[in-house]
Amino acid sequence: MNETLCARFHDVMMNLLKRLISGSGDSAASTKAELEQGKLLKKVGRKGRGRAQFDMPCGVTTTHSGDLVVVSDTDNHRIQIFSMDGVFRFKFGERGSSPHQLCYPAGVAVTSKDSIVVSDSVNVAVKLFSLEGQLEKHITCPAQLELPYGVAVTSDDHVVVTDIYKHSVVVFQPSGEFSHSFGCYGDGPREFDHPYCVTTNSSNQIIVSDTGNSAVKIFHFQGRLLRYFSTTDFRLTADIFVSLYGVCTDADDNTLVVCTSGVYILTKDGRLWEVLTSKDGLTSPRCVTASSASGGRLLVTQAGYDTRHELCLFRYNREDFRSLNTLVYYAISI
């Protein structure tokens, strides 16, 4: 086990958590009030090592059929799988440095064939597993990866990874071979400062949550910058501390991003349009994914200094935001 990388990962995560604003903790009364708001459907988990329990859950995604939710249970060094209703189905993984083992898994995504893609951060690898937890592919690239974190998959099964120590985006072919990379440390439009999370849209454009620069950056698949949005574009109230983290796209190609204690849609001009807030039960959201299954869902992981280590299931009706379609960022190539 690489103890130096473990220590570095711990330092990085502590730095991240200092950016997040946590709430006052969980309680039966607050959960009841949140359910009455109408958006929250269910909360799953608490801090622990048992099944359907978490320790710093991070990445979240769904299978293409929309019937399963996949969560990276980072500090428990495993992957947990749930039904779309939040019922525990399966878990796999244990701490270790062997190809089939995990050490602080961070991002998760799925391929077109529903293989689970995991960024195995401290083991400096990207791994593909079956839904039953069988290792299918083990990708390493020492020249390009140092601390992989966010992961996404394009429509043609290229794997896109963010590296928070190289401050870059790395793309692998469906075979697992290295394709290309872009980015370096800095505060410029084409540079990154701890790009934790990444997603892709239907045009295979790459959308990066550049946490350290408080920016969302949209790139052509090959790495050419298309759009750059920062705090001056977001138009949030002056007293809101901006801490960007998870990012995803929905079936309409709307970009949704976790910002501090909420989830927002990123509009064409860079404004953050409120979707979920602390009033909906969010205190320390980390990652988000959207699903059209069961009438529409947003799945959000929460982890922070408070007692919330959980998966939250919310209603999400894209029709509620159709009026934004004249404003919401459209996939373009320029």
C-alpha cells in the first residue's frame, strides 16, 4: 500500500471539506420536514461499515436501464449498489493494492454495457467492474495519472478522468489505451486547480468542475476550450460562498452542478439556476447524477463534518425547467 499517497489523499480531502459548508446535523424532525417539502423521496444510510452505511460517499451514477444506483463508498474502500428506490442490492471491494481491490475509490461512471468505471485514487488506476463486482479491466498510466478522481464515460465509451494532483484531464480509449490529455495547474481558462469532477454530454463535450478556481469549464472532446464560467457569471447572492464539486448532465443536456449546499442548473450565460437547496435537506452535497427513470430522479451523495453520510433521492422533472431551454447551455462545437 502506498502510504504516502494515502496521506496525500487525506490532506486533499481535508482541504476540500474545509471548502464545504455543513449544516447542523441530521435528525428525525429535520428529515420529516424535508420530506414534506415534496422533492425529497428518501435518504439512505448513515456513517458506518455495514451494508447501506457509508463513510464519506462520493461518486454516484446510474445504470443505463435506470434501475440501479452505484455509489463509491470512499473511506470504506468499496462500491455499493442500490435500486432506484434506495433498496440495498450489492456491494463489492475491499482495501488493498491488488487489481481487484480498492483504496479510496472516488468517481464512478458506467459504460454503454453497464460496466462500472471506478477511479481508484490511491492505487493510481482506473478500473472497470461488472455489476457483480468482477474486475474486467485495470487501467494504469504512470506518465499521466498521479491522483485520479473524477470519471465520466462518453457515448462511444471513451473514459475521461480528472487528476487532482496533475490538475489535468486524461482521456482513455475504450480499449484502455491512453488517448490524450489536457490542462495544467493555474488559474487561466485552460488551466485547473484541483478539478475534482467531470461529466460529458450527448455531443461528447467534456464539462469540468474546477473546484480550486470556482469555475465550470466546457471543452471539445480533444481539449479545445468552448465555454468558461466563474463566480462573476454565476450571479449568486453576495453572501453565498462558492464551492463547486459534483457535476452531471440530464437527458436534455442540461448541466447540473453541486455548489456549496445546493444543486444548480448552469444556464447558457453562466448563471446558476436553483434546483435543490438546504431547504430540500442538503447540507454537504458532494456528487450528483440525473436519471429519467421512475418519472425523473436526482441522486445526491452527502458527506462532511456533520453526521450525514448518505445517499439522497429527489424528484426531478425536467419539464419544470423546460422554460429555461432558451437559456440553458446547448451543446455546441466552435
